[in-house]
Amino acid sequence: MTKGTKGTGFPSADLVRAVLKGHSGLGLAFAALLYLICLTGTIAVFANEFQRWENPAAEHMETMSGEAAQAAYRTALDRAEGPVEHVLIIMPSEDRPWPTIRVDAKDGSQTSWVADNSGRITGKVRESWTKFLTRLHINLHLPRSWGGFIVGLAGVALLSSLISGVLAHPRIFRDAFHLRLGGSRRLQEADIHNRIGVWGLPFHLIVSLTGALLGLSTIIIGALGMAVFQGDTAKVYAIFTPPHPAEDARPAPPLDLRPMFTQIAARAPRGRISYLAVEHPAEVGGAAMFEVDDGSSRLANADSYAFDRQGKLYHQQKAAENNAGQQILGSLGPLHFGWFGGGIIKIACSLLGLGLTYLAAGGVTIWLARRRDKGRPAPGWERVWTALVWGQPVALTGAAFTALFTSSVTPLIWVWAAISIGALAAAGLFRPATLSRIGSAITGTLLIVLATAHPTFLGTGDSMALIVDGALALIGFILLAILVLRISVVKKMSRLNADEPDRGDLTVRV
């Protein structure tokens, strides 16, 4: 290289810096995606509780008779506008002690109703917050195939990170209770990160593995179809789902479900119907599929029965007779979301999920701290990352508050997106510590306001709704209390530094 041409080669120094910045941005974006998925998954453990929180006035019941289900189903069909493709009836359960009747029209619209014990429709189901939360976690509100694929890849990345993290730290199990607090921020964050990773490792592995399998199920089924059935994925689905009756679109009176309920009671006297799906209810080719909890302790404990229009049983699958693959497939959902074993399991899964969320955020925090310790700070990325981490609790709480005033998911998406973008915009105005304090203050305040406003707007008819409100208010007060404590510590250390100016090596990062 001749004199005067330094830095003019390919790639140029400016290009290298731009590529490195873009690489860091991509890494940060993927870390933010992992953080969002872990955070929403932690909250989605309580999806059924939030469903009750949104519908506190629904009449509670332990069971619903075939006569009542038939009455609710017929009323829902009569209220439908246009031809109906499917009707889904979710029966009462311990987690959600009231029935739901969802009508899927052929134009793609859906309407869900709540019924009472006699089968009378009492109103539409409010589920905007529950749908917003679960869809954000499952497919990021993108088209289901694309969104599920991205979430599945995130599960693979998380699983890889957990395994590589264990392999990269040979002493991680030996130092499982070793914490270096109060010193270097990088060492402190690294120790907390590693300890949480070790303490919850079995849970983290199960959640990431099941999430990857659920998210990538479309790809897995496609690969099986190519390998075994010459690309016919319908044959792969047929292994796990009841066969469809012969297509016959001629109009006919709606199916009568009552004889089917009678047959289920005779065939599974100890079973409990979880839900039933009616296909093409007003066509000659109509059919109904029942899923029945067999009462066993297996995670995959659902028997399935399918009836044609005449009430003839044409398919039966007992959970006790499932092969290992079917048992594993049926267990993925309950294992991933913690929907087994009752409230204690849910609370444990939510706490472990909170730890996994901290791991997802902590990796970037450690990387940024390491860069600062090495004299290569990235203040811009520090601000952006803090805005991302604290922007999501604010955005999710804002979306939940919006759900008090609408039963549509779309306004919640807009509120969540607007707050998320606003948080990123704030990264250009405030330092990371200030962003953290603002985020915790707004989240805590919003949670308390939400818990206070909910009974006013939606009522207090369900004790579970009151429990959810109490939990939201408690979390809000904890966030505000921690914020006050942090501010008092900063003030105390500032006074200490002012009194002892010769201790220039003392640094505090809060």
C-alpha cells in the first residue's frame, strides 16, 4: 500500500465499521425477540386466569349437559350472519368454569359467545387481552406459518445458548451458589446470569425444546411429508387427527349433538368432555369431534371420538393406546405453558419463566458491561437495550389497560406498537439509568391503575378476577418500592462521594 492510500483498500475501514454496527444491531434485535417471547410466555402461563379476568360476570358451572350444549349451539348458529364453517364448544373446566361457543363463518370471521347452565347465550366473550398476549407469544401477530417459524427458530437459538453456556463454563455447577455482589457490574451480572441458568436449567431446556418443536411443527410435518409420503402433508396430519367424513355440501338441518353426548357418557363414564368441534353443521357432510379428558394423570390424556351426521361413531382414539410419538406430541403444549398440575405448578413455571426472561436480557447486559470494562463502551446500544427491556412491560401493560375498553385485538396491537416505538425514541433523549427508572415508574403506576380500574369497568363477579387484580397491584407496588430504594441508594452514594472526594475509584452504576 503506497503512502496516501491507507484505508482505501477493500473492504474499507468505514465499511468494516458499518458492517460491525449492523452485525451488532442484528444481534440486539434477535436478543430483543428472545426477550419478548420469554416475557410474554411467562405471562401467558396465566392465560386462563386472564380469560376469567376479562369475563368476571360469566356464570360459573362445573358441567354442562348435552341439552344445554345443544341449546347454546343452536342459538349461536341462529345468530350467525351467513354460512357457518365450524362451531367450537369449549366446555366448563376448573380453569375456566363457563362454556364458550365460537362460530367460524365461511367468510373467515369469528364470534365467541358465553352461555349459562341452561344453554342460554348471555353475551359475547371478551378475550382481546388474552388473544393479544397468546398470539404475540405464539406467532408475533404475523401470519401463523411465518410467525410460528420465527418463534421456533428463537426456541432453537435459546436451546443452543443454554447448552453452549453450560459447556463454556466448566465450573458452572461447582459455583452454583457463588455470587459476587457489590463489585464490578459485569462480574455481578455474570454471576446472577449463571446462577439463574443453573438453578432453572431443567425447566429452561424443556421450555426451549418444546417451544422449538411447537414453532417448527409446520417445517417438521413438511419434512416428514417429503420423506415418507412424497410431499403429501395431509397424510402426516391424518396420523394425529381424526379422518374427515365424505364431503357433501348439500344443505341440511343443523346436527343434533344430544345423541352424541349420550354415547360419550356410555363410552367414557369417567371422562370429562373438554371441547367438541362441529364441522359444516348445516351440510349433509357435517360431523362432530369430541375431545374427552380420560381422568388419568398423563399429560396427554385426551380421548377423541368423531361422529357423522346420523350420530354414528366413525373414529375413536384412546389416549391410553397412543404410541410414544403421540404421547410426546400431546404433552408438548402442557409442558411448554405449565398447564398441568394446578395453580402451584403455574406459579412455579411463571417464576422460572421470569428467570429465563432475565437470562434473555442479561446476556446483552453482560456484553455491554464487558465492552465498557475494556474501554470500548457502546452508549448508544446501552440506551437502546434499556429502552427495549423496559419498553415492553410498559407496552404490555398499556395493551392490557386498553382491553378494558374494547373487545377487539387490533387496538391493543396498535397501543403496544406505539408504546414500543415511543420507548425506542426515548433512547435518544435519556441515559440508561434514567430510562430504567422511567420504565419501572410507568409500569408500576400503570399496573396499580389497571388493578383499580378493572373492577370499575368489568365488575367483580369472579374471585379469580380479584386475585389477578391483587397480583397486578402487588407487582406494581413492588416495582415502585424498588425504584424508591434505588433512588435513595444513589442519593446516599452521591453524598458519600461528595464527602470523600479522594476516593475517585468508587463508581456506582444503578
